[in-house]
Amino acid sequence: MSSLPRPADVAARSSTIAVQFVLTGVIWGSSFLFMKIALTGISPAQVVWSRLTLGAITLGIFVALRRDPLPRRLVVWLHMSVLALTFCVIPFLLFSWAQQHVTSGLASIYNATTPIMTAVMAWAVFRVERLRLVQIAGILVGVLGVMVIIAPWQGLDMSQSLIAQLAILGATVCYGFSLAYMRRFVADTGMSALVFSFLNIGIAAAVMVVLTPVLALTPVRLDGAIIVSLVLLGCLGTGVAYIWNQNVLRAWGPTRASTVTYITPLVGVLLGVIVLGEPVTWNEPVGALVVFVGILLAQNRLRLRRA
């Protein structure tokens, strides 16, 4: 007869998950700074190539040490290949290209729209979730927040900055699609968080390696800051942090786990201002607050108390 877990063990497990949640938010918030620094010496595609390759190597070492079994069913590998493209390759390329034209802080703010995109995809595309009226209102509020960030009253001249902002929103659409796809097709595959992360990043890295002659064979200029940024972006941001995120996702569920996007813009904006001296206009934090309210409504977290 198996014994129930002791309260001390449960508390320790809960504390460990909470620490992993915070560290994931800090690392992912820092990733926008790392990308911005790396782009001073290498191309956007090379940034993606480096972070995915380093992330895959890091995760592969953990898998080898733990000897976790890989899935044997072909359908699982096919689903993970779809996720590798939509959760890694495409959005990473969009983010890296866009950050040549926008600040790292603004990129981190737009990244916070991911939960709204996830709600839309889960409802409209995969039909795995029904939205209440308040959640639909939250999506509309989130769209309003994005419009405040874009600031159309300043004029839309279709400059690179506007196109870059739309590219980042395209990346968060990819994230939303992928998270809903995970829930629909790979929620019950039996893979550990480590194996799931390894397949996701590893297949994406393999795709980038195959595309090396097309995307990554361009001149590079490396220095200490760029190398350190790539190592941190790859080994931590695309390696260890993905394991932590999967642990949080399985312990807390997708709704609570997605609130990591509340941390990333705070870290991204602060590092952009402190390290890179990036400017912040009034509409960016105001729009971010509107987006956060939209996220709370879309996740049905704001409820009016009845008298």
C-alpha cells in the first residue's frame, strides 16, 4: 500500500515549481536583451540557428544522463515536428528579424499577448475551449491594448518599425496556435517534460541545420558579449527554461502557467532601459496594462462580486 505524500514534501514541491516559474519569467524576459546584443554581430537567422542548436545540445545532455525513453509512435514525432516549426522555427525567426527594428522592451511587451492568441486559437481553430462573453470581451480589450502600443494616431507609414511590430504579433499567433495544438494533440502522449522539450527544440534545431546553406551562411562578427548572449539565450533560454516551463505547465495547468507572460515584459523593459538605454514612450506601458487586463478577462480571472 503506497503512502500519501507528506505535507512537507508537498510544500517543497510547490516551492520548487514556484521558483522555476519565476526563473523562467526572468530568463525569457532577458532573452530579448540577449537577442538584441547578438544581432549586433550576426544575422537574425544565425541567432535562431545558434539558440536552437545550443538548446538542443543542452537538453540532449540531460536526456542522455537521465536515460529518458523517446516516443516510438510515428504520430507523436509528426505532431512534435509541427510544434517545432510553429513554436520555435517560425516565431524565433520573426522575433529575431523584428528586433532589428524595434526595442527589446517593446518586443517583450508584445510577447505578453500570447495568452490572448492562445484563447483565440483554442476557441476558433481547434474547438478545445468554449469562450464566455467575458472572455470574448477580454480578447477585444487585448486588441485595444495592442492598438494603444502601435499608436495609430501617430501615423501609419508602413515603415520597418510597424512591419516589425506586426511580425512580432505573427510570432505570438504562432505561439497561440502551438499551445492550443499541444492541448489538442499531444497532451496525453506520456512524454516527460524533459523529453517533450528535447524533441521540440531538437527537431527545430535539425530544421535550421538543414536550412543552413539558405539562411545561415553569412558573415559573422563575434565578441565576448555576443558569445555570452548566445550561450545564455541557447543553453538557458532555449534549454533549461523550457524544462522548467513544462514542469510548471504540468503542475499548475496551462492557465496559471501562461501568467509567466506577466513577468517577461517587466524584465525585458527594465533590461532594455538599464543595459541598452532604450527609450520607453507612454503608450507602451499603458498599452501593456490594457493587454494584461484583457488577459485576465480572457482567462476568466476577473469576476465581479455579487452583492
